[in-house]
Amino acid sequence: MEIIVVPSAGFCFGVKRAVNMALDAAKKSNLQEKLNTLGPIIHNPQVVKSLEEKGVYPIENIDNGCHNALLIRSHGVKAEIMEKIASNKRLKVIDATCPFVKKAQNYISKAALNGYFVIMVGDENHPEVQSVISFADKNKFLVINSIDDLKRVPISEKLALVSQTTQDVNFYKRIIEDVHKIAKSDVTVFDTICDATMIKQEESKILASNVDVMIVVGGYNSANTNKLKNICMEIQKKTYHIETEDEVNPEWFVNVNRVGITAGASTPDWIIERVLKRVQDMDTSG
Ligand code: SF4
């Protein structure tokens, strides 16, 4: 049985950077056991647990149990929270907001200043979307996640379109086309899907169409992993989403020649390697 792992599987640049910044800060003795992240640093429970063992603990809000150092995770935080954090002079802030998320925040700030109504394509409950859209004018934004949601677009306004960095490229293209068709004023489009996402989606699509079984590794609460699973599932019905190697099922590989493995941006290499090893161990093809 041939087992192929997509080259881009696992941590993206932004996540790698945030985790390394957390590890560096935790190593410094004066921060030991006192470094908090606002929300889990990434959507992967195994990584969060391993960071807790090194003294990095997530908290839900800054008013509740924050110690003397706070790391802003790659998703960023809402503008008003950032202001509150900045005003607390005793708090050491380590800003690990991904530069691509920062770019989207800056685009929206400028669009809002120029009077645009901002439409963000993404999941309104996702922390990245909440952080990015908070830079829009409070009365002039909309988060949409389906073609049906286009009914809510105020078509007479000047519109600025931005997407969640992990959005499906083709879905965003479709929304852009449809907005251009219905808009009665200026439409500005910001390209905010990050390369890491596009490359991973493309490589995963190609692999899914060339294997008999596809395995997607990543947290169940990870938006980009779920998106990857849906993309692969459309091509290969035998796509399985797992968090750890313990979920790999030998029944998936009966009469199978090729297995593909991909992983979300918040999945560390060590989990991918364990999954690969488990699949290799289940190979009975000789
Ligand atoms: S997926 Fe892209 S935007 Fe999001 S953290 Fe990773 S590199 Fe940054």
C-alpha cells in the first residue's frame, strides 16, 4: 500500500511562529508558569496540552486570571480588546497575530475610513473573523457564509470584500462574482486568503483525486481542518477526519492501494508522523 503525505501538511507559517514565540517566552525564567494566551493558542487540543506542560495556559478573557504576560495568538484579537490590553501598562504583551491576519485588519481599517461597507466571507463565530471584522465601522459590516446570505448585502453601498484567511478559494471567487452582479456602487476586493491555505487546499485536492482513501488530521474544532476535510470529501468519499493516530481504523484499508494524508494548519508534525506510522503498521499488503 502506498502512503502519501501532502508536502504542505501541518503547521502553517503563522501557527509555527505563534507556537515558537510562546515556547521562547515560556523558556524565560521570569515568565515561567505565568504566560497566558487569550483562548487556546491553536485549535489543536494535543498541542495546547503539551504547551500547558511548559507553562503556557489559555484564558478566556483578560479580566479573568491573566498573569503578567499575555500572548496574542495567530488569529489576533478584536480591536477593542487590543486597546484594553495596550492600556494595561503592567502587562507584557507578546503579539503573535499572523502577519496575514494583520494585513486583513489593516485593509478593513482603511476601507472603513473611506466609507466602505465591509463584507467578510467567513464563519462569524471564528476568532479570526471576529478579530478582523472588529476593524470595520460598527454599523457598516456583514459576515456572510453562504450564497443565500447575499440577500442581506446592502447593494447601494460602496462595498469592500474580504475573506477569512482559510476560506475556500473557489467559494470566495463565486461570492466576488455574485457581488459584482448585484452591486449598484463601487466594489473593492481584498485578496486575504493566505498562500499557505491555497497551497494546502490545492495539494490536498490533487492527492484526494489520486488515492483510494484520504485521511485529514487535525482538531475537530479547527476551521481550516474542517474545510480541508470538506474539500477532500467532495473528491474522495472515503475521507476520514481524525485528531490522533488512535482513531485510525484498519477497516479503512481493506483492498486499498493508495492512502493520502493531509493535515490542517494547526496540526504539529509529531501527530502527522504518528498517524503515518500507524497507517504503515496497518499495511497488510506485504
Ligand atoms: S493559515 Fe495563513 S493566515 Fe492563518 S495563521 Fe496560518 S499563515 Fe497565518
